[in-house]
Amino acid sequence: MSELPAGWTLWNDEAGGRRILAYRPDVFNESNFPSECMPTIFVWNGSRAKRPGATQVRTSTWHAVLYMEPEIEAEVVAFETREAAIDGAAELAQRFSDGEIDYRGLYQVPRPDYFDKLDELTGRES
């Protein structure tokens, strides 16, 4: 597995299946910011169809998906193998940590305190 950048934690790793990376669980822990706002990267090969139960259907394509919140996808990258998706997830985590992902444009309702904290953590200027 590729080395994870600072701030990212391996949250879950199913043998041959889904892997979840979490960003700064020490910050997004209900007392500071809601845990559902914790940026996460999911690696999985479930269907991306938007119908009930579709995610339970396995496909031959693996994805690394950066979520800002459960319904807010910042970036989706497809891969042919789980190993490539794991490496891609580490690269995506690095890009996020380096402030290269524009998350502000994903929200219809601005969340200034949340954005300011993410900017501070990633060294990104608002």
C-alpha cells in the first residue's frame, strides 16, 4: 500500500474488499465539527448506480471516491484493480492534504466555519 499523507488514517480495510480512509478524525469528532463532515475516501467496486441496493452489486471496476460528507462527492477516480485503486486513493489523499481539491464549489449552502477549518488543516488559502 502507498504511504498515507499526514492527517489520513486507515479507518477500515476489508480483505480484498472495501477500504476507507478518514481525514483527521481527531478534529471531526462531534465536539469540534460533526463526524459526518469528516472527509473520507472509499475504495470499493460496488455499482455507482443511483438506485436502492445498487451499491451491493459488485463490478469489475474499482473506485476511489473522496466524500466531503455522505452525499457530497468531491472526486471519483476509476481503476481496473483494487491495488491500483488503493494507490490512487493515497494519491487523492495527498492532493487533498496539499489543498489541491476545491471543496467550496461543491456546496449549495456555504459552511464558512467548516471551510475555514479545512483551509487551515490543508494549508489552502480561501
